[in-house]
Amino acid sequence: MATGKSTNRREFISTSLKGGLAMTIGLSATTPILQSFTNPADRIGSLFPTGFDQQPLPYKYDALENVIDAMTMEIHYTKHAAAYAKNLKEAAAAEKVDITKPLEDVLARISTFSTKMRNNGGGHYNHELFWQSMQPKKEGNAPAGSLLAALNKTFGSFDAFKKQFGDAGKNRFGSGWAWLYIDSKDKTLKIGSTPNQDNPLMDISEIKGFPLLGLDVWEHAYYLKYQNRRADYIDNWWNVVNWNFVQQRFEKMG
Ligand code: MN
């Protein structure tokens, strides 16, 4: 029966993910969870694990207008993010990385690779996640269900969560990212930020865990429309967050 098979498969995946996360969110090379997900067809729509190739943008460049302008989106995707992917592939070839394996595996051991791998591996991963975590603006855009409950429990309210996450982005000096992630140690939701193209999956990161939502606060992400007004970009960005995507990641890994 197709239905039964599907259910079993979901249960298997869910169990595997939780087991893998419990074992180590460092996602080491020998983590079975990653080895069982090397086929891109097994990504189950959540962008996990992440490959080395840039995936198609899930909407048009002008789809986020009034929040992120079309020219920023086009340059960001076709120039900045494309360059991270290209340079990552170069570093992977030079450093003998098997690119049929998940990128997460490299990030978990990023201290053993070059600075080029760190900057571009992080850059590629972070942008792949960023594109998927946005969608065209719509009314009543907010988290729901178990994710909303967890945000309320951890941060007090959705507004309090947005304030703390926004501050993480606003207070990041220079270039970097703000994150909502599942902490690798206590498995609770945390907010933090990383410099440059680092992320919580990296073994060199001060904050460690599985990223649910990341916000790019590099000037290239907002300068054409917002110039120096990073705070306005962040406050406006909440209108285009794809909470269904964040919720999927949370349910699979939380
Ligand atoms: Mn960027």
C-alpha cells in the first residue's frame, strides 16, 4: 500500500533525524543520518541535506518587492551567491571533498579545511537556506502550531522573539548573519549571530546547532533599497519569511 509505505518512510526519516541529532549535531562524517540522505531526491522538501550546486530561486526576482527590490535579488542570487557556489566547488576539488556527500558534513569539520572552503561553504549553505526561507508577502504571515508554541515558550511571545532576533542582526558589527537554531547541547531554540559567512553548523562557530532560520545582514543584501538603514530592512523582512519552511525544519529536527 502506497499510504502505509509513505507513513513508514516518514517515521523512518523522523526517527533517523532525531537519532542523528541526539548523537551529534556536529554531523560528523560517520553520522548515519547524513549517509542515508546523500541522494538529493531524499531531501523531502526541507533543503536538508544541502548539496554543492546552487538551486533555482523558488520565486521571481521581483516577488519580494517592497521588502527586497528586484535588482538586489538578482545581483544577490546571480552574482554573490553564485560566486560562493562556484568558489566552493573549486575548493572542494582542490581539497578532495566528495561533493556527492552533504555539505553539512564539510561544515561540521570546517576547521580542517581552507579559509576559502569556510567562506564559500558557509556562503553557499547560508544563501541556499536564505532563499528557501522567504516567500512573497501575504496577510497574516506568522508561525503556527508547534513552532509557535516553542517560540512562545522559549522567548515569551512571537513579538519578543522577533525583537531578540532582530537585535541579533542589528547588533552584528560588519557583515554576518542572525540565526534561529536548535542548540546542539540542550536542544532548545536559541538566537544568535555569526560573522562573515560562518553558521552554527561549523565546528569553529561560537554558537552551535541546527539552523532553522537565517537572516543575511551583509550590506549587499539591502544596500540598494535601504542604504545604511539595516534596522528598517530587518523590520520589513518579517513580511516575507516563509514560516512553513521554518516549521518543516523544526518538526524534522526539533
Ligand atoms: Mn548575501
